[in-house]
Amino acid sequence: MTFFLQLPRQAVLILLLQFTNSLGVSSLVPLMSFFIVDGLKAEPWQVGLYTALLMPLTLLSNRWAGERLDHGFAVRKLLLIPVSAFVLLSALLTQVSSLLMLIVLIAPLMSLSNMGSGTIFTFGRLYAERQALDIGRVNSWLRMTVSLAWMIGPALSFTLVASFGFPVAFTCAFAIGLVYLALWHVVVPADFRAKPRIRPEKGREPVNLGLLIGGMSCIGFVITNSLFVSAMPLYFVNETGLPGSTPGLSLSVKCLVEIFVIFASVRLAERIGTRQVLMLAACLAAVSMLLFTQVSALWQVLTISVLEGTYYGLFAGVAISFVQSFAPDRPGRATAVYMNSLFLGSMIGSVSMGFIASAADFRTVLFVAAVSSMAALATLVVTFRVQPETSET
């Protein structure tokens, strides 16, 4: 907290910009599958048509944005793309009446909107470098704003849908978009950009093994989280017979603990190293998933949720700094790798959950989630000799 109080006004505004971006995105992304089935009266399998278009476009958009930032494109001009896309798509959603309209109009705009978080992460890192601020701590504060927004956004949107319907929820998202646009205008200087990186004269750039390692380990963590979050409601309520409030209470405890642990993760990384923090997080992730398979009472779920929040807070607090440290001269590309690993891991986990549960049961999904975190641990251990070019934390 002391570090936050010492931040310059511009840094605090960047945090607010990231919070507003994440609040808007989180108010829409979890709602879309529900809107497709309940609002547009489409078949559940048709959700996959929307996702199948959105995810590849998002991966390409993030990669494109990262390259532009690394080669000196103005942050303000680039960030205007996701800001404008979010305002436009939230306005259009109030008028969408068919799945075709959603796929043709909303999915491409949503993929452009998803560029926002990675662009702001890169903006924050570049600003921290210029102001000689602690990059790891700035990254952790930026990641905390994302977690905080995701605690509020989905709950807000689903509450509005339940009380007033989808149009009101989309109108609220549009209002958030207007605030996002206003902050973009105030926060981002017109001439702020990274120092252009000289392109190689001949041939293609060599593969950055460290970035691949960082991205692969992040995917393992995110698959674990995605599998668990997707399976949790049905596992707790239907298979375990716990009260219907259990999934919500579990998620609230996890998110609350996660926010505090994010702050502590940076100090821990300074003592034992960023990779070691991620290795600890992988172990805790596997243990928490295995413990969840044995629960039979609400108090047990809430207790293990503390452990779950601890592992995810450790991961969230240092993962982006770990990935960026393998390409300190290419923060745009490194951040794009980090963001794409989140999107890709989430897609793999959410899609795989249904197949695993259909073939076995929801408890089996949790066992697979534990295996995924152990795969992340194995990646970190086997590649231990591949060290970052510079140590950020």
C-alpha cells in the first residue's frame, strides 16, 4: 500500500484506465454465452460458433498490437482502437436480435476490444521504465485492478439482467465505455511511444525460447483455473450436493484472497525469484484442485478457496513480469504473448471441460485441472536453465 501512495498521479491514472477497461470487458465477456442461449434463443452448441471466431481474432489482434507498440507506434492512437470498439459493440448489443448479427458485428469488435488490456499493460511498463519505478510492483498493481474489476463486472451485469433484462446490462456497459473513452483522452499523452526497435536487415528474428516457456507455463495455470471455474457450479451443487450459494461464496473468497496475495507476491519474488514463486503457485494449484475433489461441507470449500486464491494471486502477481523479463526490449510482444496465453488457456479449459465431464464426471475435471498445473510446474523445472535477459523482480 505504501508503494501505491508513492506513485505519481499519472501512474494512478493508468491503473484507473486499466480498471475501467477490465470492468467493461468483464461485464460483457461472461454474459455472452448466456445472452446467446437465453436472449437470442439459440442452441447451446451455437455458442461455439461465436467463440470459434472470437478467439483466433483476439490472438491475432494482440500480436498485431504488440508489434506496433514495439516499433514505435503511438500508444494513444493504438489504444483508441480497442476503446472505440468497446463503445461501439456495447451500443450495438442493445440492438442485436440474431446470432448472425452477433457473429458478424460483435465478435470482430470484441476481438479488437480485447487488445485494450495488453496495450495498457505495455503502456504501464513503458511508463514505469521512464520514471524509474519498480516494474514488478507496477505490474502487480495493474494486475490487481484487473482482478478487482472481474470481481465487480460479472456480478453487476448478471444482476442487471436478472432484474431488468439484457438491454439494461448492455446500456450500463456502454456507460462504462464512455468513461473508458474519457479516461483515454485524459490519461494517454499524444506522443507517448516506445523507442522504435531496429528490424533485422536479413532473415527472420530467432525464436525467443524464453517467451515460449513463459507463455506455455501461463497456459498451464489458466487451463487449471478455467477448468475449475467452468465445472465448479455443477460439481458443488449437483455432484456434491452443497447449497446453491456455494459457487458464489467460493469465488468471492478466492478473489478477495487473490488481491492481497498479488501484493505479497512481488516481495516474495524479490526474495526467492519469480520462477520459484510460479513453481510454488503450481504446487498450491495442484493441491487445491485435489482437495476440492474431497469436499463434503461448505466450510471445507471456503477453506480450500483460501488456498486457491493464494495460488492464483501468486501466479497473477508475477506472471506478466516473468514473461516480459525474457524480452525486455520487446515489451509489446512479451505482453501480447502473456495476454494470448490467458485467452488460449481459457479457451482450451472451457471447451475441454464439457468433453471431460461428458466422458466421466465433474470431479474428473478437477483431477485434470491438477494435472495441468503440474504440467506448468514441469515446464518451469525442466527449463530452469533458460534465464531471463534481465531480472525484473
